[in-house]
Amino acid sequence: MNKAVYIESKIFETKELLKMISIWRFKSARIIFTNGCFDLLHKGHLKLLNEAASLGDRLVIGLNSDESVRNIKGEGRPYTDEDTRVMLLASFSYVDAVTVFNEETPLELIKLIKPDVIVKGGDYTIEEVVGGDIVISNGGEVKIIDLVEGYSSTNIAEKLKA
């Protein structure tokens, strides 16, 4: 299979993603979900994604759209456009699906996907994870992955400006 086609096959609109998740659930797959801007991909992102993937059978990433990132982080963000960010994430062998959402939080996406586990970085507490309460009430769990000190998109951007 052509590698570019394979990567693109892991990028989903919500409706198609829900169909794929139904297939995975039929096969008793444990669905892991994480989300973020993933702007200026770095070592901390890689650690989070690797550890998330190890918690189950299928890793689904909700990616903030360019518009959503601007609303959250302000003008001048994201540093890397949505198309590039989605392709980079889909390129990882341990990522099974990437979908873009426009809202500031992935709450509606989480309600639809109903993941078994939500994973976020150590800058969150379990209580702060959007949709965590829903996942827990459905018998799932929320996992917090320790941050890699000194790595953030903002820190990298500041170093580049210096």
C-alpha cells in the first residue's frame, strides 16, 4: 500500500470515525482518546501519544482546528497549519485515527466516541479533563501522563524568536 494513502486513511470526518469505532468495538477493542492542538510537535507530545497508545488497542486523536486554536491561544497561533498537524499525527504507526474539531473543547466528540480511556498531559488534573466525568460514569478512566520538563510549543516558539 502506498504510504501516503495509508496515512490519509487514518484521517476521519466524525461520521466516518464513528463507523470505524463501531467496527473496533465489535472486535472488543479498547478505545483510547486524547486531544490537543499539537502545535510544533515535540518530545512531550511524543511521550504522551506513546503512553496513550500503550493503554489500549486503538488510539484516536481529536485535533483542534486552526480556528479553534486561534480562539484558545490567540492570534498568531497555530504556528503549524491544521493540514500539516493532522498529517503529522496520522503518520505515527501507533495512531489509528485523527479527527479535527472546531469547538474549543472536545466534549461533543467525546460524547459521540465514548472512549474507554481519555489521556491528557500532566498540566491537567483528572477533575479538569473535559469529558472525563462522562467517561468515568460509563465505566472508563482518565489517565494523566507526566509532562516532559522544558517542552511546550510556547517554549519552542520563544526560543525560535530569541
